[in-house]
Amino acid sequence: MIRTITKEDIKECVSVITESFMSVADEFGFTRENAPRFTAFATTEDRLMYQLEVEKRPMYGFFSAGSDAAGAESDGAAGSEKMLGYYSLAKLSDKEWELNNLCVLPKHRHDGIGDKLLQDAFARVRELGGTKMNIGIVEENQRLRSWYESKGFTHLGTKKFDFFPFTCGYMEKQL
């Protein structure tokens, strides 16, 4: 189930984002020393709380109901669900939004959660009157770039920043 993130979820959001992006850091050799601004190292509770409360960014999580001690599925009551994926949106203009930190915990990838989160993001941006979605990626992550292209994103170009050991790739999708 996908639901809106609340203040009470922020700590779990940080954990999901960090673990998810750490797998990318490990794959490409990013460290706190060579890429301190990379999402795996730069996401904090204070930063997400600021984005939620001050910037008013819409944030969403994919939650799976937990199990009770006997292994039966719970009814999804508060406290029994576990966040498996996350994303947020940043408004760039009345018609243009940026998708941020779309991620799924590594052990739950290839279960369709990323697709569900992305489709949810498309629908929410449309509901907000948006007609275009932008995203930035690690350009060297060709698997991720191909995935976004398969979802209708167009590659716009790249930019190299001194503070990253990778190239930033930029993509957009008309909604």
C-alpha cells in the first residue's frame, strides 16, 4: 500500500533511503569521503523534516503489512507495517515537478514496488496539475537509466560536479 508520509514516518524514511542508496554507493564505489553529498550519506531526519514541514514536499511510502508472532498477516494496523520504498516530489513550477529519492529496499527490488511508486508519482503530479516530471540520476548507472527510459523518460543531458565522483544525468517525462 502506498500512503502519505507523516512526521512519525521520517526516521523510517531515512533508514529506507540510506539503505537503498547505499547499495548504489557500494556498486559504484561512492564513500562518505568521496561523495559526502550523495543521498546515501546526506539524508538526515532534520533534512527530511525540513522538506516535509517547511518546503511542503509531498512524500509517499510503500508499506507492507507486518506479520504477527504466528506468521499470520496482520490487519495493517499502525505499527505493524514496514516501509519498503519511498519517493518525494518537489514543485519546480505550476506544471513541472521533480521526482526525488525514488527507492526500494534492495531485498524487495524486482517485486514491482518501484513501478507502483513511479505510477503513483505520475498520478499525483497529474492531480496537482503537473504535465512534466524531471529526475536526476547517477549517469553511470545504465541499468537505472534504461529502467526510466522504459517508463517513458527522455534523457536530456549530463552535468559533472566537482563534489561528486560521478556524472549527474537528467531525464524528463511529459505526463
